[in-house]
Amino acid sequence: MTTASTDHPLETQEKKGTRIWDLPLRLFHWLFAGCVAAAWGLGKFGPDVMTLHFWFGYAVLALIAFRLIWGFIGSETARFSSFIYSPKALFCYIAKLPKRQASNWKGHNPLGGLFVFLLLGVIGAQAALGLFVDPEDYINVGPFASWVGIDSARTALASHGILARATLILVILHVAAIFFYRFWKREDLVIPMITGHRKAK
């Protein structure tokens, strides 16, 4: 014989916590992280023939295209309009950043919102440039390399490499921020990106 749950809907919601991220955004986040890591690793340490590197690059571009669309039609915290802040709001948030307390911002805080645009811009530009590269081996040629001259294709290759290093720096900053918020601000950023909810205090 089963016993019906006596939890009130409000109590159940309190146990789950505040809903922050929707499912499509969370899936995007983890798929994007995995594809970027795979593309970067294969580009740096992978085989000479970079077929897989290219395919992960295509996946990154597809995910960015999805994120751009979802930034307009997704849930409140997924929309770009929810984390476009004024310079004043950004500087005020940075000034309060050293305080050892959780901000519990619903969605992206001003600094996090700026970082989202920066990350999408840098990685998007890097992946897009990869479509036009034409290295000296004439094997790992981007699908659109024939659309531009050889000099432009080599410039795209050089810029692709520069932005790869910039991507690594941004990823390191992102991971450092996660640890900073977890151990200094006492705010877990990882669990909400898995469950979609921030635990109730």
C-alpha cells in the first residue's frame, strides 16, 4: 500500500529552490563546453588530419546559432535582455564583489552577463574563421577557403590560432570564477546549471 505525499506544493517548491535555468539552456551549456573542449584539444594535440576538429567546430557554430535564437525566445533568464546592464550597474557589482556573501542573483549577474557575450563572441569568431583557413599542408582546408584569397586564408589561420589562446584564457577565468564563488562567495554555480534550481537557504 502506498502513502500519498503530504508535501504542500509550496513546500515542495521551497525544497527544490528557486528555478533559474531552463532545460534547453542547461543542455546548451554542457554541450557547448564539451564541444569547445574537444575542438580545442583536437586542434592542439589531435591527429594531423583534423576531420574531427572540424566537426566539433561545426557543432560549436550550430550551438552558438541556437543560443542566439534562444536569447530572444527562451525563458526570462535565458534572454539577452535579462543580462544587458548599464556600465554603472556593472561597476557597482564589481565594487561589491569582494564581500564574502552570496549574491544569489536570479540569472546572470552584470559581470557574468558581460562574460557570456565575450565568450560567445570570441569562440564564435574563432570557429567562423576556421571555415576559411588554408594551411600549408593543403589538407586541413576550411570549407569556405576557396571563397577568399590565399593571403586572407592564411590570415584566418593565424587569427584562428590567436583566438584559440584567447579561448583558453577565458575558460581558465570561467573555472576560476566558479571556484571563487563557491569558496569565497559561498555560492554554488555548478549545481543550478545541472538541476536548473538554486537550493533554498
